[in-house]
Amino acid sequence: MTSLRAAHRILPESEPRKGSSQLDFLLFQLIVAQRITQFLRAGLAHRHGQGNGLGKSGFGDLRHKIIMSNPSAIRIMPCLDMQNGRVVKGVHFVNIQDAGDPVACARAYCEAGADELAMLDITATVENRPTLLEVVKRVAEVTTIPFTVGGGIKDLASASAVLAAGAGKISTSSAAFRHPQVIAEMVRELGPSKVTVAIDVDRNPSLPSGYEVYIDGGRTATGKDAVEWAKEVDGYGVRCILPTSKATDGARTGFDLPLIRLMAKATSAELVASGGAGTLEHFLQAAEAGATVLLAASVFHFGIVSIPELKAFLRQHGCQIQMSN
């Protein structure tokens, strides 16, 4: 019975709507069969001493495989910005305020139907230290969705340590910019689906795209055109790029849509929209601009927008939404 209850959690949340085509219904049946098969195989592997096939994040790795089989679906990704072991949130990368306990936040977001979870140690790079692995372990233990960790990941060894602590993917930014060969090494050794490159930017009208790359948690200007850097990152085979605009971060005035459009046009990687969500409409605008993962922090942390409400809104406006866990 326990296995049946667990299997139910990975089934689609609803059948095709009334009036759907026969093809829609057949696709629905295929998804159900695929998920049940994957679940049963994972259980058999566990019984034969091969591990559970799901990683420390429960169903996270299995859900990641299902998600990647349908990468065009829009996914919702709450973000836990971490400082001193606590979730925090600022505006324009400053004015930091406390937003809660990371384990409690992670558990709540999984239960609310989030599709992925990000955790960024926002001071690790400037403090020249690795990501807090103990916090990663604690969060991974309660996380049932794909889990990305960033901050202080400067080489293959630090990336591997974060994955060993329970993360499903890593995100690197400053180290990747300073030493681009690190990207190639991580993609080669860890696999392209495990590596996200984050790009912090601010507006600079003197550059061709109008955007400049910043590193060290948004503190250091580089003089590098952000879209050109995104193209270089894309060339290493990275499957996910996470641009965040300092101009909109935490302001709740909307994502930087021109930035999303430029990067979506210039690269083949998935784009994560990050920085600026304040209303339901803002998420829809980001999806229409070319983002497939919609990341936000304060609107979720402080109850301004709920994940079920957001998913319903996006569906109503014609977006294909990732099925909930």
C-alpha cells in the first residue's frame, strides 16, 4: 500500500480536459505508463542493492528525467538565497532581510507543487569559501523535486561535493566567467544536465546588447557583453542558463524581458527567468519572452503569489505547465 501511495504522487495531477482530442488522451496514457514503469524499476533496483535510483532528494532525480522528456513545459522554481544558514531576500542585490529556515521553506515549496528548487549561497564567493554543505544535506533530505545549488562552486571538486551532499544540479557563475575551462570540465565529467551557468547582469548602453556581466554576487563589473558571454556558455554544451538582472532583482516590477528575449534568441540552452517577479502577469510575460523556468523568491516567501494560483493562471493563458509532484 505504501508503494501504491508513493506511486500515486508521480502520476499526472489530472486527466485530459473534457473535449480534448484522442491524441491528447493517448499522450496522457503514455505519460502514466512511463511514470509507473520508472517508479517500479527504481523500486526493484533498490531491493537488489543498487540504490533507489532517486538520489537523496527522494523523487527529485526521477522527476528530473520526466521533466527533461518534456522540456517545453513551463516550470516553477522557488529560490532560496542563503546567508549565514538562513533564507534571505534583497532588492537589487542589497537591502537583505530574513525570509525563514531553508528546510522549512524547501518542504513547503515541495508540498505546494513547485517543479524545481534553487538554493544560492549568495556570499560564498565573496567570502572565498565553499557552499555550506551541511545546509545542502539538510535541504536535500526533505526535497522531492529537482534541486539546484549555487554559490562558491569554483571547480569540479566543489561541484562534485555539492552533488554528493544531495543536490541534483549545480550552478556556477563567477568561477565560470574567470575560468571558462571549468564549464567544459564540469559538462564533460558531470554531464550537461547537471550544470547551470548563472549570469548576473546590469544595464550598460555602451555595450552591443545593452547588458554587462557582473560577478562576485553582482559586485564586480567585467566590461563583458552579457549576450556574448551567454553565447560562449551555450557553446560549451550547457543546457541551462540563469540570467539575473540587477535592474529588476527584488523590485517586483517584472522580469527584464528584453534580456530574456535577447538571450533566448542568441542561445539554444533553456533559460531561467530570474529577478523582478511581482504579479501573476509578470510570470506569463517571462514565459512569452522565451523562458521555460520561472524563478522567484520574495513573492513566494512572503505569500504574495502562491504556486497553485500561478500554475492555474498560466494554464488559463495557454501555457503548457509541468505536472505537479
